[in-house]
Amino acid sequence: AATPVPLGGDLNKARLNFEKAIASGKGEFFLAHYYYARAYCVAAQDRALFMNLINAVREHPPGNNPPEICLINAVMKQKIEKLVLLEDDLFF
């Protein structure tokens, strides 16, 4: 998604790959949500999906994460909150 369409980027393929990543992590690995929102949603200018991904992370019940991803999810939650602050600059 980071590669512009005129330079060979494929938003459909990127979307499918992000959806597969979220599904394979059963929605519990927030790294995929963050990069889906940051890379794909911004490139596609899909503000609704951006907010759906943000809200999925925000609404995820605390303590339901497998222990091996607790730290990365905590970091991703912080990064997602910072990303929300940039929302108006990212979408036009």
C-alpha cells in the first residue's frame, strides 16, 4: 500500500493481505491493524475503515491477549492513539 499506484502499487492486493494478516491473528495482533490503518487506509483515503480499525483495537477487551503479544499490543495501542491525532492531516 505504500507504493503509489502509478509506480506499481496495488491497493486491492494490499487490502487482501492486511485482511489475511488480521484474520490469521484472530484480530488479536494489533500490529496488523496499525499498519492497515496507517498504510492502506491513508493511501486509499478510506477514513471509515481507518476508524473501524482504530475502534477494533480500542474496544478489544483488556487481558484477552496471548502472553507472547501483550507487549507489542501495548505499544501498538499507544501508536494507534498517536495516529488518531493525525487523522485530519492524513485524510483530505
